[in-house]
Amino acid sequence: MSVPAGTLRKLAAEYGTPLYVYDLDEARAAHAELAGSVPAGSRIYYSLKANPFPPLVGVLLDAGARAEVCSRGELETALAAGAPARRCLYTGPAKTETELAHALARGVRVFSVDSPTDLARLGLCARQAGARAKAILRLNPSAYPRGAGLAMGGAPSQFGADVAWVRDRPERFRADGVELVGYHVYVGTNIDDADRLMDWFELAVDAVRHAQEALRLNVEIVDLGGGFGHPYARPGDRPAWSGLARRLAGLLARLPGAAASPARGGPVVAFESGRYLAGGSGTLVLRVQDVKHSKDTRFVIADGGVNVLGGMQGLRRVPPIMAEPLPLRAAVPAGDGRQDDDGDAVLAGPLCTALDLLNQRARLRGAAPGDLLAVPNVGAYGLTAALVAFLGRDAPAEVAVDTGGVRAALRLETAYRPVQAAPSGVNGSPTGDRATGERAETR
């Protein structure tokens, strides 16, 4: 944990539990380390999907990252944190006309597109807005990555256009109102080994080269995604990428137009990261509410579960939850009446479902009601990747700490609001797609 135990205990007393605490200096250090691990001049995008907590986003933007967003809410968060709209990258496989119109109106001009339909829809919205948009085409490589924490390319996927499709039908990847200026390849995520990362980036570069043979774009940017891993909900340091910048520089020389520098018309190379940049900054503090035995199993029941951490584990978006909390108390004094149990325990949350488990074999010696537990390395895919709306429980407070103390304390809220019915035929209604005049082609 980057925040001292004493500070976590003090913050828990002030703001209650469950409680997220983010160390902003840890996020700065992660950005500096990643920037030094890729070739000089590379662009780094922070993926807000990992954690949109505004003070954290602001610190990473100040450090030099740009914002990668995939929703109206993420875009507004990025803009409020100080991101210039023209430096944002808007991604996602099913952007609606409403979302695109909003992004264009707010000043976004660079989008990742996944198909001819997506490209045509962007062109339509740009023409209606009187704007000239640019797009990078997301590619799905032909090969499947080895050692994928979660593969996002190389297999049948909703993401991107298969390279074979691009090569077979290059004429489809054109649209009035938008200029295609590069490529976007995100093969997989959560890799902690430089050799496997290089395998993935080689797949990405090959995909770009093969697509470029067919499309012959004036390439301005190549976004090679990321995959930079980080320990999740357990103790551990972020990986070090020794020698990666040198190895990447050699690989990037194979990109179309790479002989020229960006200043002389060569492509800008970009990388994305959410987990690596934000993961180590976050600690979740829970309070034990009950300890009991059922049959031969000891249960330690905390005041937060999958409603505050890891609710997306069933979707395989984050690793399966095996939270390894650290006790925030001194050693158990002799004769204090606590049960001295060295065995494993099931760490459960407070929800009315048997699925609310954070670890089925947690080492929680001598745990007792009132104890504080700290789950480290949850700055990425923590609260907003949880089942935060399930059962209507309050979201935990989120506190950002920096040199000098608490910088911000916020709480995410959900609420019902009245809505008006949308006109028929807009945004995916049964009447088809207005951007192309036809239903999307299936390949």
C-alpha cells in the first residue's frame, strides 16, 4: 500500500467505510514510469474506463496523458478535469448518433471506428455538425494472442474490423465528412511480461501493415493499445518494463511511414493504459461486521463486497476476485478473547446474494468485528466496475490524498430522472441505421 496504515485508519474514522483512498503521487509515478518505458515521443492515453474519479483523471492529464473515452459521461469527466476536447480520443464499437453529435459539439475531432457503418455514422454526424472529423480504424488481427489476460483481438470479436475484411473490401472503408488517418489495434489486456507484450505489439504492427497495403492512407497516428498489467486487489508492485522502449523502437520502424519523424509527416505512435496508470494508486478500506462459522467454514463478513469491488468479474472484465486484504490493526494481544484461527476464511460482503464473495480462501487470522481491512491495488476497475447500483446501497466515499493531506473527498450517486421518448428510427430502433440507409453487414 502506498498510503500508510495510520493514515488509512484516520481517513476511515473521518469518512466511514467502505472507503476508497487514492494516492495521487502514485499515479504520477506510474505515468512517469510508463512514459519512460515506451519510445520517446509516444503519446499516452489514459483510459477513463479504468477509473473516472475526477482528481485522479486530472493528475494524469497534468502529467501529460491524454484522455481516451467511450461515453458521454467519460467525455464530460475528462473535459471537467481539464482535457482539451481536440486531444481526446473517442472509442467504442456502438457509438450512437446522439453520442457522436454530443462529442462533436463539445469539440472532439478524433474517433476510433470499428466498421464501415460506424465510419459512415461518424461522417453523417460530422456533416450535420459542419465539422471535419478524423478517424482511426480499429483492426482485429488475424492471429490470437498468447497469454491473454483478456483477449480483445485475434478471435471473433465485436471490436474492430477483421484485417481480412479490410483487405477484401477496402472501398467500404471510406465516408464523406470524415478522414481516415490511421489505425487502432488493441489485442489484449493485463500482461505483466515484456516478452508477451512484444508478441502482442508485433501482431498489432503486422495488422497495420496488412491493412495499409489495401487502404493506402496518409497515416497520421497508429494507436497500438496497451495491455500493461498490474496486480489487482492483492499486494504487489507494478511491473517494470526494462528494455521495452528499445525493443519497441525497433518494431515501430516497420510501421508505414515510420522513416519520417512525426514532425516531418511520420505517424504518431500512441499507447493506452488504465490499469497500469491507476491500479497502484487505490486502496479499499472495509470494516469487519461479523465473524461466524457455518458448518466447517469460517466467514468474515465486511461492509463492502461486489457492490464496491469487482462486480464485473463474472464478465471476465477484471481478474476473478481473490482479494488479499491487509489488516489495519496491531497484532492481536494475548488473552484479548479473540478467536486465534490460523485457517482460511471466506471473505464475504453485505449483499443479499450468495455471490457476494471477495475471497473464498482469505488469510484473516484473528479477525473480529470492528477490524479494518485494506485491499490494495484497486485504483483501476474498482468502484465503477462494481455492482454499485445493486440493492440501492450508498456508494463509498472516495478520497484523494496528496502531499499535504486530503485533496478531495467525493461520493458517486445514482438517481432516477424523467426521460422523454426518442423519435422513431433513431439510435438503433427497428427502422435501421440512418447513417448508411441499411442494416449493418455481418461478416
